[in-house]
Amino acid sequence: MRAIIPVAGVGSRLRPHTYTVPKVLLNVGGKPIVGHILDRLIENGFDEATIVIGYLGEKIKEYVVQNYSIRVDFVEQEERLGLGHAIYLSRHTFSRDPILIILGDTIFDVDLKALMNADSTVLGVKEVEDPRRFGVAETEGGFITRLVEKPDQPKSKLALVGIYYVRQPHILIDCLRDEIKANIRTRGEFQLTDALQMMIERGERMRTFGIEGWYDCGKPETLLETNRHLLDRQPSAAGRPDEVIQPPVFVSKKAIVKNSVLGPYATIADDAVVENAIIRNSIVSEGARVTDALLEDSIVGNNAMVRGAYKRVNIGDSSELEFD
């Protein structure tokens, strides 16, 4: 099985962090987002992946090559013309065998093997109160009858959450080719949802697969929520001298912590330094330094420094904040 992972976006909702780091390399639960995705794929037997890169793509490539032995083809999307366009660019990396498309900014808690045992194309969905910012699936008799991208007046609350098992990818590529050739765009982009709808119109049978464990990493508040979920699922760090742990927390073995209270829900990444601090529900990224501070609901970027006071901060890479 091959997975297709599009990660070309700029992550504008996570600025200032994404000015210098691609969204999928942001640390959550002690590891970059894309690392959690690749780990889950490998656990479920995947041995090949295609990663569609764009913005700061070389950093993503470097991380994957250095940390994973799975066979990966990298495809560059120079112009960000939509998810459908990204999948179409990767068409040379897969054949007629089924593929799994999984978006690179979302972490899933789902039984992928059950999903892939389906006898038809299957789209992951979750019922949401306001589905207008998603692709939406309308169903009848157990099958999808219609897919609409970001409808103003949705007829269903079943939102597409970014995981697609495609049984006949050659038909998907034909539909994407026709979509791009005819310049069919929704909200200015070539949408995967529109190509999947075209497949339905050509006779492809599709079902939905309910996904409850769906964790968005697209905004600071949802990144922290996902961090909490991941920490709940893994063994908490053991306390070391000069630190008090209120689990769950993750503390890298490469981090330095002195005279501090961590947690609950604190992630302290590689080479971070925390001194005389209380940190809860926060992410302190690689090489960051937090001193004489109480931080809550905060994200501290790579190599950033925070010194002093009780604050809620969202500070990007290589920045410095000092409070009197």
C-alpha cells in the first residue's frame, strides 16, 4: 500500500511559527506532526509513501530522510493550486493499486486496516455542527450520492476530514485530468472533492467511514488540543531532580529542566532549557529557553526565549520576550 500525503501549504493560521518552519514539522506531543502520521502508517503496514511538498519543502524532506527508512517519493507542488492539483502531480508515483490519501495537518486515531478492507472507495467523515468549511458528503442507502466542497447551505453534517481510501486511483486521475483541463475550480482551486464527485457520476461506488479520533493541527488552539490528546495516550515523563511532574507531560531526554514544575499537558522538546518556571498546557519547541516564567496555553517556537512574568504567549522562532 502507498499513502499520498500532501504537505505543501504555508500554514498561515499558525503564524508566526510557520514563517520559518513548515506546519507539519511543528512539534506536538514530542514529535513533528508528519512524524506521528508516518508512524501510524508504518504501524499499519505501509511501506511506500508520496509526500507532496512545497513551502519550505526541503526541511520536510530532510526530516523524513533522516528519521525514516520507509520508501518515500517527494513531489514538489510549485504553485499551490489546490488539493486536487497536488494529487494529480503525484500520479506517476502510484499505479492501479488502491491508495490512501491522508492530509498532512491532521492526526487520526483510526483503524486503517479496517478502512482498507473495504470493497469500495471509502471517505473518512465526522459529523460536525457547522460543516461549511469542509467538503460535505450526502448519503443514501449506505453510499455517498453527492460531494460538495464548502457548501454555503450544506444538506448534510458529514464533513470530509482528510482521509480517503481510493480503490481505483486511475479513475481518480482521469477525473482530475478532466477537471484541470476544463479549468473547473472551486474557490479558486482544483479540489479533490470535485474530482471524487466526478467519479461518483461515472459510476464509482463510495461509502463513508466514521472517524471520531480526528485531531486538527491547523490553528494554535487546536494544536494545543492535539498535544493534550497525544500526551494522554503515551507514558508520561518520569520526574528528574529539580523538576516536579504533573502528568501527562513529554520531556525530551535532550532537554534541560531546572527548578521547575511541568504539566499537566506540557511538551518540552529537544535542546529546550526550562529554569525556574511553571509550564502547563503548552509546547516549548526545539532549542527554546523559558526562564523565571509561568506559562499556560502557550506555544514557544524553536530557539525562542521567554523570560519573566505570568503570560500566555505564542512566540515564533528565534524571538525573545522579557518581562520586568
